[in-house]
Amino acid sequence: MAARMQGKGARRVSQADVAGRAGVSGQTVSRVANGMDNVEPATRERVLDAMRELGYRPNKAARALRSGHFGTIGVTAFNLRTHGNVRTLSAIVDAAGEQGYSVTLVPVARPTRSAILHAFDELLDQAVDGVIPMIEIPLSDSTDLTIPPGLPVVVVSSGAATGAFPFVDNDQKGGSRALMDHLIGLGHREIRFLGGPVDSYPGRQREEVWRESLAGAGLEMPPVMRGDWTPEDGYIAGREVSRESGVTAVVVANDQMALGVLRALHEAGLRVPEDVSVVGFDDIGEAASFWPPLTTVHQNFEDVGRRAVAMLLDEIRGKGTGDAAGPVVIPTSLVVRGSTGPARPS
């Protein structure tokens, strides 16, 4: 029967068909289809069995119109090649799924305001209950984003803490201070910095702490080197460092670039950490297997993703408190391994 009803040209199976097969009322089928809990367990199972036998698929669009909820979270994300963004997005998808929500992703090719606005428009066209932007530029001026009144938004990894949106991120500055205190405590006085793209919010925070720490210790501030988060850019910067005899430590804004720095120093015949100490940021799974194992800052990307979903769902369900819900800063921790040691004698 199910095959005949679902075959080519056949009409769509209705709730009335399911009710007839299960021997219940149409109202009971509607309650089961909408996930309501005021149905006896045995009756629910009978209705679900009938749905499976007939190939019934609830009309989610119609259900959304009735309830005002679509069961979907929108995510905009820039640069899904980086470790942190991939891990955070994975956590968002897992946490949303556990709560019965699906995720619609709109990638952003470049982290510009116009691109973010376009991504928001695309998500709104696809009917989402709320949006989690994973972006690296500040959103302190909320007037630049045209958001329908009442649409929940929770921002990950942006300078939105001073804006109109709840905000969740790892403690970038706290982790960076721990790194700098570690190196200065080991006697390092000439410390180079390899940062990310100039418009990266987390990268700028790490750079600010490097500058503040050098100034606080009365140390010279050399020029900033920049890369695009890749080992290849780290390798280029590492070759530059290898030609500077006075440098005893390199602060690298992520672990992937640090891998390239380590390779360049090794090829130049410099020992890590005896000649040059190297630190990263992120604590990717492979960091402990670098040679030498990398001193870095551990970020809890899973917690960031899950907290963002929890905050957004609170807003969707009317439990949120608006701006009071953010910012939420997840603690980071320094992981000391073999790539750092005392500064060599000058």
C-alpha cells in the first residue's frame, strides 16, 4: 500500500491516512507529528509505526507556520580551514542536533561587512530561528546589520562584546599573557611576534598583549611579522627569524604557523629551545607530536560552540536576558612543552 501511495504520480500521504492505519484521531496524529508529549506511549508507537509503514513525512513548513519556529539555526563562518573554526562549528552542529535543531551554514569568503550582510540575508531567506556569526571582524556597530526585530543573534570570535549582541569566545588575552609571562620569566628579552591577518580580531588581541608585555618589561619592540594561519607562512617567517642573531623567542599566533617556524629553524641549524624558543596558540591535537613538542595555549573550542548554542536557544525560547547574556569568556590554559626553555646567554 505504501509503495502505491508514494509511487510516481501518487498523492502525498496525509495525516488522515496515518490516523486510519493507526486507528486514532487526526488530532492524535498531529500531536505526535509535532512532538507533543500528551499522547500515551503505546499510542505514540502505533502512530509512529503507521507513519513508517506509509512513508509519511510531516510537513515541516506548515508546522513552522503554526508554531512560529523552524527548528533551524543559521551559522555564518569565515575561513573554515582553520582548526578553531572547524572545531567550533562541529560543536555547534552537535549541540544543536542534541536539542532537535538543524544547522544551515552560509560561508563568508571574506570577512567584510558587506559579505556578512549578504550571508545574513541568505540565512533569513532560508527561515532560521536564530543566527550564530563566526567571524573575525568587530561588530561593535550593530546599526550596520539589518536584523529583523526579535531575531536572536549570538556572536562567536568577534569584537562584539561592546556591541548589541551576546558574545562568546575563548580568553585570548588571558592565554597570551600567560605565554608572555612564561617567556619573560625564562629570561627572553628579544621576542618576535608572528601574527595572523591584520583584520583578525583574535590575532589583534594576541598582538596587543605581546606589545603590552614588552612595554611593561621595558623591552624593545621589533616589527610584527604576519601570516595567513598556514604552516607555509610560518615557514617564511621562520626563515626571517633564522637570519636575526639576537632573537631568542618567537610568539606565533597559532599552532599551524608554529609548525612552519619550527621547520625553518631546524633547516637553518638552530636548536629549539636551546637557541630559539617557539610558542603557539590553540593546542591542536598534533601540537604534542611536533618536534620538539609545542608550548602553546589550550583553547576550548567545543565549549565555545556549545555555549553559543545554549545562549541562542535560550533567546529563541524566551529565556534569554539580552545583553546580560554576554560576553561569555571561556578560560584558556598555558600548556608548557619542550619548545621553550631558558634564553641563551647573549
